[in-house]
Amino acid sequence: EELARVIPVVRRLAALTSVPLSVDTNKAEVARQALEAGAHVINDITALRGDPAMPEVVRSYRAGVILMHMQGTPATMQIAPHYDDVVAEVADFLEARLQACRDLGIAASQVVLDPGIGFGKTKEHNLRLLAHLEELQRLGRPVCLGVSRKGFLGKMLNRPLHQRLASSLAAACYALVRGSAQLLRVHDVAETRDAVIVLEEMNRELRRPQG
């Protein structure tokens, strides 16, 4: 069923654009067929732990891979998540998965890291991670941030899903301004693009010599 949904879309998009395509899946066969159809990156919420065949698919196709942190599974992750130090524990997990990739023959240059905002984390955990996301920069790989329409924003502001655009942009722009994220995973592409363009123009003006 996942193959029937994903592969025709990937094949069609690959024919229309040269923009690198990322596919969300933790199934090796879906990843393999998606890469054959023209995808470039596999976004695996299990960080290559869900399907034992997935690392070989990524390695053999030399695909990009996004490794995400998640406490528990999608079915259990929001049942009383607990950390002694959420920032350190997420960083340690991603560092270990990055090393596991190297050990499996996947080059570090293929890897992007995702702190997994909203995946096995309370509102407080998510805010703590966002406030200290720059800690992941020590791992030497780009960070992909997904805060778009997240539940913790809804809880913070008492906003339903369709009213979280402003808060999503605020959280994303905060990370970009601090240099703690290099990629954004979003739903509202046009609005996010506008926000990023404004940030870039302001940064360009800030660097312009005065006088």
C-alpha cells in the first residue's frame, strides 16, 4: 500500500524537477524503489533501526539519509516521555547513530540529523531542545528541524492544527537566526520561503558596511 502511494508520486516529481527529493519511510523496499524512481534522500524516523535491510539500501545507492531521534515508537512515544537531560541524550543518540552509519559503510557526508521535535517529548522537552539546538552542531552534520504545526505549539497557544502557522514560523526562524538548523521540514512551503527570504535579506543588510 505504501509503495502504491509513494512511488508514482516520486516518479512524477522526478520528471518535473531537479530539486532533490526526500521520501519518508522506514521500510527498505519502499526506500529502494523510491531511489530507483528518482528520490535522493531517505528520511527514516527510526534512524535506520527499524528495518535491518535499510542501511544497505542507503549505502548501495549512496543516498542521503536523515536520522531522527525518537523515544519509543510512534504508538508509545507520547506515553510519559522522560529524560534526565533531553539535550544531552538526544545529542548522544544522534552521535551514536552517526557512528553506526560510518561503521556500516555510510559516509558521514550522506547524513543529516533531526532532533525529532514532538517524537517522544513533552512541550518542555521540545522547548528545551529548541533553546539549545546549537549543541548538535558539534556533531559536524547539518540539522533538519521539523516544527511545523507541532502539537506542543498547539498546547502552548491553545491553537488547533490549522492555526499554527505563525508559531511554526516563529520556532523555525528562531533556529535559523541562531544557526542551529540548516534544513526545515515544513507543511506551509510558500509562507516559510517568504519568512526565510526576509531573514536572509535582513542578515545581508546587517553585514553591509555602513556609510
